[in-house]
Amino acid sequence: MDDVYEHLADALNRLPNGFPRTATGVELRILQKIFAPEEAALAAQLTGQMEPVDSIAARVGLPEEAVLQALKAMARRGLVWGDKHEGKRRFRLAPFVVGIYEAHLERMDHEFAHLFEEYMAAGGTAGIMGVQPALHRVVPARGAAKTEWILPYDDVKALLMEGKTFRVRDCICRVQQKLIGKGCDKPLHTCLVFYTIPLPPEPNDITLDEALALLDMTERAALVHTVSNMAKGVSYVCNCCGCCCGILRGITEYGLADSVAAANYYAVVDEAACTGCGICESRCQVGAIAVGDAVAAVDRARCIGCGLCASGCPEGAVALHLKPETEIVHPPEDFAAWEQARLRNRGMA
């Protein structure tokens, strides 16, 4: 039985996101908790490419209808991703992060929370967050930089304006941290998902106005907006704290400076206007700003360009500036380009 989980772990690690193996084998215990043995055996035969069901059934040697029903059930739990192309149902293996793990919010329990924490400490963080391009990139707080400086893919309001359906759910990172006895008092119901097509109503649906109000609330609460690290096809906004967010913890706990793609802006303090109140220091989620000699100072190398220092400064003494052209890093065009770049950087293209 363990063989099917070994094969599945290897299949997940072949995906661009990665699922690095560890010396303790904790990743196998995670998979055993999530996948039944027959699900693991089927999922291990999938790849990162969408394939029609008949092709998958032929490869695994099972009846097509049985494979279809199994994959549909797995898709409902986020274990695989599916679509329909030219009238045919297609499926691929979902990555562990971002993908399978986040889909298990409703099934997150004490055991799963501790297994995940053990996995990330045993090499999961370094293996997943330490590869470029990063999973997520930072989008600056609204109003933190001059409008003319905001790059098209950095306008978080414009991203939402393309949506037709909006949903909000609890942040799985803060849920997981609370279950292991850590966490913080930041708002929990902050994970915003949106779709460009109308979808049947669900309990967590909100309106566009409510989605925009949610962004305002998270900025007041000093949460960092992060999105998929691509220019087109963004479908969610995470609102992250440095103590719980698995990606920001790459910076704050694991020393991975590039675990999130910083925005193309940096904070600048007007020393004449700064009163040294320390609000900016308390709002920064990555420890990039500190008050010394009664004036705030920014560690440019650590600043991720989120703008929370600027949006929270009562004196208006902090602002985001656009980086010089030589320092600007544009995100991959879309998810396919992001996956190819990850595979190249992992030596797997």
C-alpha cells in the first residue's frame, strides 16, 4: 500500500510547484490522510497536463466510466483539476501547494495541521518556496503609490472589476496555525476568490462592493495582498500576515528572501514629516521598517512593496516609489508561462 503513496509523492514532485521528499517521510503521512489508496493509485498516474478520460483509463487499465466517476469525485475535493475540451472531460493532477492543501480547508484538523507544520519545517518550505518564480507576488495596498506608477497587473481593484462571481472563505494559514497553538488575532474570513463568469449561488458568495470593502478592511488590519505570480488569469487575493502565512513565513521564519515576489515598489520615509510613532513598524509583516532615533527607516532589501506602512501612516510620511527600470521584474504572462519557468529553474523543462 505504501508504494502507491510513494508514487503519488513523486508525481506531485514532478509538477512545477514541487512536493519535495523529506528524511522523515512525513509527506507520505499527509498523502495517506488525504487520499484513499485507490485514489492515490489513480492520481499517481496523472501529470500536470490536462488529458481526456479515455487516455487516462487506457493507461491505468480501468473502465472509462469508472475512471470518470472517480476523477469527478476527486475533483470535487480539489485533488485533481478538470475541464472540458471539445466536449471531452479532461483532468490533471493538482499541485500540493497552491492546490490540494488549500482545498482541504473544511477538512483541516489537529492532526493535519501538525503534519503540515512538520512537513514545511522538514524541507517543504525550502523546496517549494525557495524556487523561482515564486508562487505568489505582492500587490500594493490601494492608494499607497501614485496612480501613474501602478503597473497594470498591480491594480487590485481592476483585478476584481473583471469578476462576475465573488466568494470569501477563511484563511487556511491562520486556521492551521491556531490548530497547532500559534496564530494571531488578525481577521480570519479574508481569502477572496473571484471568477470571470457567473456561477450558481453558494453560501460564501459576496458582491463586488463587499469584495472591495473586504480589501479595505484587510488593509486596515495590516494584511498583505498577494496573488498568483502571473500577469493574467489571477483568480484570488490572499490577505496575509507574516506570522501565519506559509509564504510570508518563508521570509520571517526560514530566511527565504524571495519566497514571495515583491511588488515593483519600495517604501520611502519623509524624515521631516515622520514623528517616529512606530505605526509603520507594527504594520510591516516582514520586519522591513523600524523606528530608530525617532525616525522610521526602511530596509530596502527586505521591503516587499506592500504599502501597509504608507496606508497606515497618520502623518502621510511614508509612500511607495516605483523601482528603477533596471530593478523591475515583470511576472510571467500566465499560468502556463509560470509553470514552464518553474520547470526550467528546477532543471525539469
